Amino acid sequence: MIFIKNLFNLCIIIFINYTFVLGQDESLRTYTGHSRWIYSVTFNNNGNWLVSGSNNSVILWETETGDTINVYRGHINHVLAVDISPDNKYIVSASMDNTIKLWSTENTELIHTLWDLETKSLVRVFEGHNGWIKKVEFFDDGKKFLSCSYDNTIRLWDIETANVLKTYRSHKDYVYDIEISEDGKQFASCSKDKTIKIWNLENNTPVYTFTTGDKTVWSIVFDKKTKYLISNSLSKNLKIWDLESKKEIAILKGHKGTIYSIDISPNQKYAISGSTDKTLKLWDISKYIK
């Protein structure tokens, strides 16, 4: 479960002093193979593979060529979250069929349908939210995690005790995504209330609130230095923001459908996005993220 990072990642934004608007399709590569909407996509730890989740299937891709390495079938409902283990041996997928499945990257073998990777059983129940939970993200120490919900709140949990350590309230509507900074001291959140909020982990009030306009913000991702933020909304575009100047610096266009997922490559040069147009697109973001 610790492998799962992104659930319904739908937004990309980064802030800088001025804005570039790119052409109709400035992506470097388009990956086709899914027959339905793409809900989740992520790079592996060295960026040479991609994993994407769609209707009932998961696809492992070669990033450079766009070739399909493996197709995994076994879920009976939409695959909402995917990730690759740090050793590149396993893929984990989470679905609306209420299962988490572990797959081998060497073939299409389903290893386990599980909750806990070692005991293959439910370990602990965390109760506290009063609405659907949209995303869970672990801290690197493996001792705490954040969750966001349709109850408009974000909660910090202790994994060992299942206690709520802190509740963050500021959003006025559903909270769709959370993203923890590389140093674990900050996190960002985005909401149906059309805002992105930056939080200090120790404080109950946001450090800064970005108002994004007339579109619900679906997902967000930091760069490694936490200098930029990428988000996407109900529009078909990605946006890049500079966190210091608090300005939008780029809009990336190319998808023909709503973007549901985004990730940044480990070398910080590329972004990958998945959309309702059934494609993945690779973007060069090196000119914006320095």
C-alpha cells in the first residue's frame, strides 16, 4: 500500500513571473493503447517506464519508445491508482472494485489481491472522515500519512495507533488531491472550491491560497525542490506555477479530453499526463522547472 501515491491525479500547475501559452499539441509523445479514460499514470524510479490505469486494465510502457511492455487484466472496475515498487519488480493497482492487486513487471502474473503486502490481510482501519476519501499519501518515514476527503478536510494520521494527529480545515468544498513536499515539511491541497492551498505541516491554517478561476482543480504535484507546482483542472490543459512569485508561468495544451492524472519524471525534465481522450502525453517541462 505504501507504493500508492496518486489517486485520480487530474491537475497540473506551476507558478512563475509570466505565462507562456503553447500550441495545440506541444507534447513530445502520445501513447495510445487504452480503450477508455485513463485515471492514473506514474513514472518508475528512473523514468524509463510508465504505468497507467484505465477501465479494467493496467499497462506498463517503455517511456522512450512508447511501446507496450505488458498489459495486466484482472480488475472488474475502473483502476484509479497505480504505482511501481522502488526495485521495479512489482506494480500495485487500486480499483473501484475495492481491491488492491500486486503484479509482476516481468510478466502479466497477478501475485496477490491484498491489503497488506506481507500478511495479505487487512492490518488496521482508520476512521474519522465523514465523506469519501479521495487520496492517501504516506510520508517517507512510513510512520504517518495524509488523507483528503469529500468532507472538505485533510487529516494527518499515525499509522501505528490509527489516531488522527491533526485536522486541516480551510477548503469550502471537496478536497480532491494532496501532495507532500520532498522534505515532508509542507503539503499542498486542491479542491472543488477552485483553490490550491499550501500548508505548513505544523499549522492548521494554509500558508497561501491560490485562486485558480472558474475550474475545479483535480490534482497537483510538486517538483523535487518544492519551487514549482503543477496542476490540472476540468480543462484539457496543464498549468505550471512558480511558488515563490505565486504566478502561473505556463499552460501546456494538447489533450482533447479532461486530464485525470499527472506525474513528473525523476530527472524533473518531463511530465506525463493521462486523459479522458484515452491517451497519455509526455511533456518537456525543463524550460520551466530549473
